[in-house]
Amino acid sequence: MKTSMPIKHFIIKTFLLIGFFLVLGSCGVKKSLHDLPDVSKYESQIEKRQKINDSTYALGSDFLTKNKQGQWELLVSGNPLELGLKTGNLTQELFNHQEEIFVNKIDELVPSKGWQNFLRKFLAWFNRKMYQNIDEKFKAEIYGISKYAKQGLDYIAKPYQRVMYFHGAHDIGHALQDLALVGCSSFAAWGDHTEDGKMIIGRNFDFYVGDEFSENKIIAFVKPDDGYNFMSVTWGGFIGVLSGMNDQGLTVTINAGKSDFPLVAKTPISLVTREILQYASTIDEAIAIAKTREVFVSESIFIGSAKDKKAAIIEVSPKNFGVYEVENTNQLICANHFQSAAYANDKKNQEHILESHSQYRFERMEELLVEHPKVTPALAVEILRDKQGLNEKAIGYGNEKALNQLLAHHGIVFKPEDLLVWVSSNPYQLGEFVAYDLNEIFSNEQPNNSNTSLSKSTLNVKEDSFLYSAAYDSYKKYRELYSEIKKAIANETHLEKQILQEFEISNREFWEVHYLIGMYYYNKGYDTLALAAFLKANSKEITTVPDKEQVDRYIRKLKRRLN
């Protein structure tokens, strides 16, 4: 018997499909000359790249090197065009590889060339006004990077337009994944809630488009001619900021909110946060910058400030703006819903709180901060790695209700007043958290460009012991079998009973394991087995209200058949 996949998976596929096409959305549309930035005012002579070894490249005092944890560390300086040219030159192999991942994903999701062409044209129209909403300095930087874009993809779009739209993929992805595929979590503690009174901020960036996408994360240290020096965690071809801190001790991270589908692209949120990081040193300055930019999705911008000695959340959307701060509690928590008075009567936000996993993760962070009343960097990492549900309930590995969903692009911890930052190494947040001291990195003495990490290794937080457990081995088995089960369901192919048993054992507390087994039996017409599997799924911690409703519908349908 043939049936459709659950709504969640349809939406996820749609998110991936259109999100990736956003990156490549300018095919077949002629761009007017005013879309190109005027870079004539910038000097653009850069030195020839030197290859020091297989993992280190240098351009004078600027360089890219790979540390022993597998992270790429990038240091660049100069005017906007130079920043783009140097970044593109030093990271060109990483940049090209990221583009390959996008193109391959499109071919995988949409093999039809006709549909590819249709969506490219639609998204070219959708992005028609993006260039009007991006600062000229950032356009110049993007233009510089685009000089090192992958060759042979002009049939998709010219390099500059391609890289420009790349910066909106995060936004469109958030707008389309209505059930919160992306579930970022952030928290801050200061004063009497930390060991030494200094603020500590932790965050997971749960943006997942496949393991390969996260393999080559870049920790960028940028010294612009204009504005403050800053660091951020990024990937090849991307100048926006998702998690970062400047040399004034101002930190920025972003958490997706509930969004309507936008009708036209405006300022990508990652470029709003880049502007804040480069030009703000206080919460008020960050708010002032955010107010000047029109965005096209809803997002929480989590700001930590060494000068203010506290954190705040700027909540932006196309039609509203709010700021959320706490008084007398010295801790701030952010999941994926808004908390300010400006959104108190927002129906979409209220629905999101009730139906998604955002409130659940919020409450889990509250619970863990009560358990750890004096936060340290190591304890912040422990919280980010937490895999349990409320009251330590086992909810299965990979459940989006967990803080650690075992899919994060990165986890990060800041100590703004000391200009210290810790960045996770692969896989997910499980690898060693590598420490960096911005005081040293941005000092007048340039770091050497030999194969030496910029990290402050004596402060590193060791890898999670979970990596060496039988539970992690089982989780890896689950990931392997997950794709096999999904393909069998989609193609209605046969699976041996042993495979289904192994799949169940690999992650038995996760509701979706039992749900997928139920879907397999349902498609085969094995109603008794399907009902048993759906009932098991229903006994677990199901991620969202729509997911729960979907399981309930199958149970009711099967009970009617069997009676």
C-alpha cells in the first residue's frame, strides 16, 4: 500500500530544495550593472599565495592553517575588497568544496532539469532586491571572494551573484522549515551565576545540511581597516556571522524564529550580525544598527557585552522589532521563540511555543542552569553537550528536544570580559572545544604564519567521553540504517527483518525509529506490526505537536481497519 511520507519530512525536503536553490537562484536572469559593487576606491593588490605545507597557506602576514583538531584557522586583514580577495585566495579549495556540496545536493533532491530551471528562475525573481539591502562594504568583500568561486558553474549563475545569494540560504531555510528543523539554543550567565562573576555565553548552532557540510568549518579572525577586529565561525565563501565576538567583548549569535514565507529577499540576517560585530561595542549600539536594516525572516540576535556586563536579545522580523532583557536574575536563555513585549500577542510566536520543541529546550536549559548555579566554561560545554530530556528523561539520540541533537555545525562558548572563546571540533559538539584568546591574536604582534595553531591549548575543554561509548557506536549504526530505512519506505523495497530489528535497537528511545518502522510495515500492508510500531512511537517523547498528531492519525486508521 502506498502512502506519503509524514508532513515533517516533506517540509524538510522542501526546505533543503528551495534553500539550496536560493544559493543558485540567479540562473537565466540578466543582472543590471548596478548590481555589481563599485570597488574602484579600494586597493586590490595582494601577494601571491604561498603553500607552506598541505594544511597551511600564507599571504604575507595573513594565513590559513589547520589545527590538530581538524579546524581551519584563518587570519585576514585589510579593506573590504582585500578581505574578500585574501579570504577567497586562502580558502579557495574549501570554498570550492562547499559549492560542490550544494550542487550535488540539488542534483540529488531534484534530478529533473526542468524543475531545476523553474526554481532557479523563481528564486532569481525572489532575490531581485537583495543587493539594495546590503552594505556596499560587504558587497565589495563578497565580490572579492567571488573571484575564487568554483569554475564551470556559470550555467547556474555568475560567481558574484551566486556568492551573494549564498548568504540568504540560512534565512530562506528558516522561513521554509515550519517545524523547526533548525533548533539553536543559547544561554548566558553572569554575576552570582558564574564562578568568578564574569559573563559566560554558550550556544549550539544546529544548522544541518549533511555531515560533509560541517567537515571544513573555518574559525576566522578578521582585522578590517574600518571597525573592530572580530572572530567568527564560518565556512568557505561566507562572510556573514552566525557566532562571533569582537575585540570589544561584544558577542553575537542568532536563533531562528517563526517566519512567514517572505515575498522578497532583503538583508540576510548574517550580514546584519556581521555589521553589529564589526561596528558595535555595546548592546545599545547593536540595537541601533539592527533597527536600520530590513530583514525578511524572524530571528533572535543574542548579544553579550563585556562593557555592559550583561546579555540581551534583539528580536527582529519583517514587521516587528523587540528587545528582551532580564532584571535581577543574571542569566538569559534563548531557544527559537520570542520573549519581548513586542511579540506578546504574536499568534505565530504563540503557536510556535505550543507546537514546536523550542519551549522544551528552553525549560531544559533552565533546569541545567539550576543544577549548575556557578557556570564555568567547562560547565557551559557540558550543558551544550546535554542529550537528555527534562528531568533527565531518555528521549533518544538525535531528538530535537535535546540541547545536543547530534547534528550541530558547531558549539561555542564565550567569556567576553576576558576575550576568550571556545569552539567545538568535530563531530558536532563532541570533539575538543578549542580555546582562543583574542587579546593575543589581535595584539600588535602578528602571529607567525607557520603551521602553528592560534589556539590557547592550555585552556581547551576535552572531548566528550560519549565518543568512546557503546551508545555512540549504536548512534552511528542508527545513522547508517536511517538512510536505508528511508529509501526502502520511499521506494517500497523489501527489508530483512534483521535490519528492522537492528534499527530499533540502535536508538530505541527515539520516537522516530519506531515511527519509520511503522511506516515500512504500513506500506507493506502489515497492519498489526505497523500498529505495534506506531504505539511504541507514541509512548516516546515525540518532538512536535504536528508529529504527535501524525502518529495518532495512523494509530486511529489502523485500529479502525483491524476492528
